[in-house]
Amino acid sequence: MLELYHNDMSTCAQKVRLALAEKEIFWESKHLDLRARDHQSIAYLKLNPNAVVPTLVHDGSVIIESTVINEYIDDAFIGPALRPESSINRAHMRLWTKQLDEGLHADTGVISTSISFRYQKLEKGDAEVRALIENVPDPVKRERVRANIFDGVNSPYFREAILRFDALLSRMEAALSKSMWLAGDQFSLADIAYTPYLTRLEHLQMSELWSDRPHLANWFKQIQVRKSYDIAIIQWLNPKYLTLMEETGKKEMAAIRKILDSTMQN
């Protein structure tokens, strides 16, 4: 039996659903409502003490961390190989996925919260929001969460996240100018890993960031017509989140342009 504890709009959950779809693997859905804090329940914490999604349970064995889960899926199940054949391209693939785990994933949270999700939190009222912030144990992360919620796109964390993502998109454009996929001419876990993040930027009305990056734009078009994209992402999209991201994203795009323009002038 294969069970996936996940959330509809979570980028990490989308990443694992993509790998499962590429392998055409049947799995049982255990959907968690993150707004209801299902991921903080005692039962779930026994599976994943980090209180994050996704978690994969295969015949009773628990695997956590989306990058590790996806490599496990490629190892444990038959189907198309999701890692390049050559050693050098496998190394390139791991470098791409490593970047996400070492900061770029957190930057996505900064961007998403500062533009859109802060409004969901602010609706709860000042006292509840401050309690939520104080419950963050890491003081550095706590300050970042506070700034994202209360300062939004004016947060210094937002500016740095935008600049790092812009640099990432440039690296992706450079890589894709040399090969069809991120880690060579074979679709791999690197392409799967970055698909949810480009999707999130698109939902936040930020697709103009690759309007002058033709290889990246073409890569994303090729991704979106894959069967796995429909199965793993489109079929799980939450209309409430999409509406919020569209409305707030349009409003804040001017602030993003200003950040990027300021770096070009320096």
C-alpha cells in the first residue's frame, strides 16, 4: 500500500505527486488541511515530526522530505527513469534539487506570504496572528514570518527573495539554452522539482519574469503539456487560493518591477 499525506497547493506535495504521476503509480490520498493545522495533529507528528507535507508511507515504512521521497519513488518503482543515465548529468540534477532545499524553497514561502497569504492570516485578527508568530521557535524564522505578514512586499526578506529567484531564473535560462531539460536531454527529477515553483510564480501573476527568457518559457510550456502536470497539479488546484493569488499578484507586480529595476540601475 502506498499512502501520500499531502496538501493540494503545497509546492513540495506537488513535486511528489508529479513523480508519482510520471511513474504512473497508484496511491491513496491522505489530504491535510494546513489552515486547519492538520499537519500539527498528534497522529501526523508521529509520522512526520517536522510537521510538514508531504509524507509517503509505503507498506508501513515512512519516508519524509520531498527530495528524498522522489528519489525513493524512482528507486522503488518501475516506470520511466527519473534520473539521468550519465553520472555527470545526475550530479547536475542533484545540484538543482539541492538549491531548493538550501534556501530557494524558503524564498517561495516569503514571496507567497508577502504577496498573498498574509491576508488569510491577518483576517484572523491581531491577537491570533501575533500568537501564531510567537509560536515559531526559531527567532530568525520568527522575525521573517512577522515581516512577511505585517510588512508584505515592503519586507526586506521579500526583496532578497525576489532577487534570488530572478538570479535562479537566469541560471535556468542558461542551462536550458544548452539542453532540452535542466540536467541534460533527459527529463528528470530536476525538472519535476522546479515545476511547482514556476507554477506558483505564474499563479502570482509573475510569468513576465520569463518573458525575455525564451528557453525557460519554452521549457515551462513543455512541462505544462505533460500528462503528469494535469494529474499532479491541475486536478488539485484550489480555486480559493488561485483567486487570492491572482488578485494580490496583479496588485504587487509593480513593486516587483521596482525591485528588479533598481538592481539594473546599480
